[in-house]
Amino acid sequence: MKAVRADSAAYDFSFPDIDTRVRVQTRDGEVTIRATRDSFTLKRKEYFIHELAAEGFIPDVYGWFSMDAGGSGRMGMRWMVDDTWPGTLPEEKAGSNLVLLGLLSGSALLLALTLCVLFAGRPAAAASSGAGASAAHSR
């Protein structure tokens, strides 16, 4: 799980093993948790909320929080599935840019090496065979 602080009251978490992103927003003592997929069980939601409180992302009062079966809770806590908010995280962009740069650089180097191997010996071979052919004709 990786956390990125989006602004003063919002935190983004990534769970790649279950292909889910979670945004935790705190405003005026209320906590809204938005997940991109409905991949958390009720028990895992509660554990995640307890962990958030223990780490200081949300107020400590949620450390003993429990949710009802519908996924909403008491005390100003809401959990919702909403896949409209996520953008690409900055570290994902940086990682994909590095991969792309590496692929392009490697391809350019391979192309240059291939062209050198193909054309490096031709002019010398053509000149020597051409000189040898003209010398043979003059005899």
C-alpha cells in the first residue's frame, strides 16, 4: 500500500494487488473514503479505517469504528465506490516515462548498431573489388 498526500485534507492510497485506489478525505471532522472498486470486505474496510486512525490520517476517534452492513458508518464516516475521481499518480507517470525513455533509447542504439554493422564494410569492399576489377581488365 502506497500513500500520496493529494492536499491538506485528502490522501490517495493504491492497492495494486486488488486493483483498487482509495482516496481518504477529511473535512470538518467528517471522513469520506472513496474506492475505485468494491473490492474491500466489511472486515477489511474496518481494519483499513483503524489503520488510518492509528497512522494519523484521520482523527483517533475512528480507531474503534465499526461499519454497518451497507458500508456506511456512524460518526461522520462514509465509504463509497466512485471510479470517477482517480487520475494517474505522479510516481506512476514518472515510472512509465522512464520505461518509455529506456525503450526508445535502446531501440535507437540497436538501430544505430545495426546500420553500422550493415554499412561499415561496404564502401571499403566495393572500392577494393572495384580497383581489383579495373586492374584485371587492364591486363
